[in-house]
Amino acid sequence: MDKKRSKITYLLIGGTLCLAAWAASAMPRLHTTPKVLTPPDVQIDSDPTPPKVVQVPKARPRIEVVFALDTTGSMTGLIDGAKRKIWSIANFIAQGNPKPELRIGLVAYRDKGDEYVTRFYDLSDDLDKVFERLSSFEAAGGGDTPEHVSKALSDAVNRATWSSDQGTLKQIYLVGDAPPHTDYNDGYDYHQIARKAHELGIHINTIRCGGDRQTQLVWNEISNVASGEYASIDQTGGVIAIATPYDDKLADLNAKLVNTAIGYGRWRGEVSAKSAAAIAAPKGMAADRAGFMGASGGAVGGDGDLVRDIASGKASIDSLKPADMPAEMAAMPAPAQKAYVAQKEAERKKISAEINTINAHRNGYLKDKNKADAFDARVESTIKAQAASIGVAY
């Protein structure tokens, strides 16, 4: 009897345990974070030092401008004025805050049957070269009223190497006194080109010279489609030369700044030619050039200035081949060569600082003295308005 009772007791206990196990498995499980056991030889830093923050230099905003200029015979005054004012416009752009990088391109256009239909020069940050190219433009040809405006716009929109980043203001200035041919059927259509410019984020600003009504209508149409501005100026361009009390000093500093450039390698002759042209420029133009170069920190445009290239890490004295060494440095020992370049760099910084101070006074003197309807004044006012889109203030 006792054995039988014990057996029943065991069965009851076993059943109870199975029932409890089943009930536990059926209940919702509580999610808990398992405790991580740290091996005794591993030390956990409860207050780790934050990683160093690397300061990446912010890219400078960029302004890219292509001037598409009618160079037929009726545009003599405008072309001459543009030559005189290209450094002034560059000087104005360089005063933006923050200071933008600048590239300028050129398109000269005429018509079929003239010496050329277009002459295209791509965007470049070598303003000495841009000035040289612009100086080669002469007004001639023409005769009938319409010109091949559509080909000029096509070159400006499709051939220029525009930047693709959002921090770039892209502008075309179409400047002329005659409407486009619409009867050539050669594939160039200013309507389509203006729409493409808009899609690419390129502003086409139009400046009509003179009083041709048809030109006004087309220029307005193009600027409206391509998010630009329309302006009308005198046939001659309205450009006036304004002498200032600061021109003599800035022209002198321009020459001193140029003399800090050291041409080397295959660029020796080019740097020498640019230096000579800069020194020979009229005082007002030399003053504008000094203002631009002082703001940019250079002495001559383009490649081949050893002072700038060593400062930027593009070149070094030790890696120069004997044939590339500047003539004035060839006989110097290496330490003297390095000291000579360092001296030129120090001179450049000092001259640039002086230029920037005087140029600020000159800009204040010139403020509001230009005719509001002059070519350069129209360009500067449009740049000022449109540069706000990339955060540059004037």
C-alpha cells in the first residue's frame, strides 16, 4: 500500500512540473539585454577621448563669365571700351565676400561672309591671357543688320568648360546691336540654346547697344528664357575713363608686383611677355590690374611663376632640372636659390597688402561715378545681383 501511494505521489509531482514548464513556455518572454562579461584582462575606458575633427577647407565660390561680343564694324566703341574695362570688371568681382575664384571666356561673332563667324576662347583663370585675347578683337565687317547670334550663343553654352558644382555662378553676356539670322537653317536656334542654358543653370544676360527694336525684342526673349537680365546702353558702350588720385601709386605697385614673378621652364618667355605687357598698360588699367592681382595674391596669370608654384607645392627647387632653372638663379647654390624665392614671396605679400589698402580707397572714390547705363556698370550690377545665389555679397 505504501509503495502504491509513493508511486502516485511521484506521478503527481512529475505532472505538476511538466504543467509548470508548459505554462512558462506559453507566457510572453521579457526581452532583456544580456549582460556582457568582460574578460579580466580587458580594460574599458568609461571616458574615451573624442576623435580629432579634421577641418576641411571650404571650397571658394566661383564666378564664370563668357562675353559673347558682336565685333562687326558698328561695335567699335563697345569693343574699345570692353578692352579698357576688363580689368576693372575683374577687380570688382575679386572684391566679393567671400572672395570668389574667377574664370572668363570670350566669343567674338560676326556673320557668314565675314572674316569669321565666331572666334571662341574657353574659360580661363589666366586674366593676363584673357586680356591679350580681348585686345586682339577688332570691329570690322557686317553690313546687313542681322548677325549670326545663334552660333555665338551655341559656342558660349556648348563649348565652354562650365563647372558642374552648385557653388558656381555661370553667366553669359550677349552684347550686340543687331538681331540674329533666323533664315540659315544650319542647326543653330537661339530659342533652343536659351532653353538649354536655363537647364544647365547658365544665366544669359543680354546688353543691347543702340536702339534697334528687333534686337530689343529678341534680347528680352533670350534673357527671360535663360534667367538673365536685359539692359540697353548707348551704341558706343558708354564706357568712360575716370582718373583717380590713386592711379599713379597703384600703377607703380603693379610694376613692382610683376617684378616678383620668376618664370621657369617652358613658361619663361610667356611670363616675361605678360610682365612686359602689364608694366606697359595705361595707368588706369594698370591700377585695375593691381587691384585684381592684389586680391588674388598673384603677380602674373597662368602657369610658370616659380614663386607661386613653390608656395602651392606644385614645384620645388630640389626637383627642378638644370634646364628649367631661371637664368638669374642658375649660378646660385641651392640654399641661395631657396632664399631668393623666399625673398620674392615676402616682397609679393608686402606689395599685395599695400595694394589692397590703396585699392579699397580707390574703389570708394569710384563708387557711383560710373554711368549707370555704361557697359561695365551694367555687368557689375548684374554680377552683384546674381552672385547672391552662391552666397557672395558685394
